[in-house]
Amino acid sequence: MRLRAIRGAIQVEANTPEAIASGVHELLPAILKANEIKSEDVISVILTCTPDLNAAFPAAFAREIGFGAVPLLCAVEMDVPGSLPLVIRVLLHAELGSPANHIYLRGATALRKDLAQ
């Protein structure tokens, strides 16, 4: 087993608590499933949002789906002109026996076409 950093991202449809919740509730379980881990095996999670997403903290929605005991950190992504809007990004740390499977969903597939599902 090695400590691995698993990346993921999802584009949501609006700057609302409901849209942010939907994105987190879709992305985090997809990362867990693709890497065959459980939330209790996660060491920590960093969640970032593009500056246009400020209606809610994504960590609050992660806690709703089993990440209550996991250290979570929210931050704002750099505001680069022309970058993809309405994106939640994740950097999840866990011990894995194999290389990480990174997950890019919805419009965020454009960020990493080489890794997108």
C-alpha cells in the first residue's frame, strides 16, 4: 500500500447549494468506487471551487455522505481568464495498492480528456 493522491472534478449547473451538493454527491462516491475504497479509508480531502461557486461549502455536503470523520479543506481555485466555470475539484488522499483512478465528470471532462470517463 502507498499513499496516493486521487484527482477529480465535476462541472455543476449553477451557483446554488443544491447544484454544489449534487456535484459533491456524484463526484466523491465515483472516486471511491473507481478506486475501491471506503470513506473511512480516506486520509484527507481538499475541495476547491472556481470563484463563481460561493453559494455553499462543498465540505458540508461531503460530510452528509460519510466524510464526517475525514479532514476536509475548502479553497478557491485560481481565477484564470477563460477557464472552465462552475467547477468543483477534489484532491483526495488514501492508501492504495495500485495506481489512482482519477475521475472527471460532466463538463469537467474537458479539463483532462486523457483521464475523463
